[in-house]
Amino acid sequence: MDLTVSRPVKILALILVIAGVGGIASLSMLGKSSGAAGGSAQLSVAQIRARAHHTSTTAATAAPVKHATAPVKRAVTTTPAATTTIAAPAAPPKPKPTVAANGLPIVLADALRQNRIVVVSIFDPQSQTDAVSYAEARAGSGDANVGFLGVNVLDDTVAGPLTAALPGGGLLPLPGLLVYRAPSTLVERIDGFADRDAVAALAVNARTAPAFTSTAAAPTTPAPAAAAPVAAAPTTTTP
């Protein structure tokens, strides 16, 4: 049997062989290209991750960025300062008067405006006898239902004007009593001690008693000196 291959067949076989060898070579090159591309892709991802890690570390350690904020302007309301007025120093109060217009101490004048009759007891606070006299005068005034005023002889604001108002001048009785009838009439003066009953009787009588007048004692004329005895003339007898 003659196995002679025709020329067309040989050409076709040669083409197939060449095509097969070319295909194998193409596949080999394609595999290498894919491996290289995959390696480059993997490196790119690693690099990206490394860069991302480096960036995050740098951002964490970097100083925080301060954002500039515009200052908030607050509305400021200004209240006008209160005007301080310095008051002029007050004038010192005038001392209260101690003497009434009628010349009596103001405390006695006030007592006579409230009571028609006022018994005034003059006393020395350092005297026990005057203390008893004061107590009796006050009790007698209460029995007669009249006003009462105690005057300390050492209190010049009261004792002084009272002394000046005495009719005829002189000193206050110590101890003693002065009985006044409104508005300013002295009707009785007692020098010395007076008990409760005597004071009450004086207060009752003072409603109608006349005003007290001080009569100065009339000067006494000294008695004439006794005449010297006349000596009798001697008599002679003749024998």
C-alpha cells in the first residue's frame, strides 16, 4: 500500500503544527503576563495599605488643628453710674430748753399743765432724812390726788431755775416742800420735814389758798443800853 501524502495535506499539517506551536507559545506568554500583572497588582495593594497605615499614624500623632473661630461679640449694656450726692452734715440738735417762759423749770411747767396742784419735794439724795421726807411727800400727794415732783437739789438744771423763781429770792428749803397751783403760782412753802397727812392737807388747801409771799423779817432795833447807876452823894453829919 502506497502511503504517499499529497502536497496539500503536508501544507495543512505544517500549518497546524505551526499554529499549535504558536498557540502554546501564546499561552506561555499569557501565563507569564498574568503572573506579572497579578504580582504588580498585589504590590500596589500592599503599597496602598502601607501608605494608608503611614498616613493614619501620621494623622494620629500630628498636633490637632485648631480651627480659628471668630470671637462672639456680646452686646454690652452700660448703666449710667448713679450720681452720689453728699449730704451736708446735719446741724447738731438744739438743746432742749430747761426753763419755761414763766421762769419755772420746764419739768414743773409740764407738771402744772397736767395737774392743777403740784407738790414739789426738795431733797438731797445723799441724806437719809431727806429720803424719808421725799417718801412722805409723795404719799401725801397721792392721798390728795394732786401732782408730785421730786427735785434733786444737786441737779442745777432744775434746782437753779426753781431757786431763781422763789418770791423774794433766797434758797430752796432742804428738806422742804413747795406747793404750786396752775399756771405758776406758789401757794405754800414748808421748811423741814412734813409727814404724809400734813402734805395731803396742804395740797387740798392749795386749791383756794392765796399766793405765797415772802416777807422779809423787819430789822430789829437794838434795845437801849441800861443807864449806869448814879452814885449817891456822901452825906456828912455834924455833931
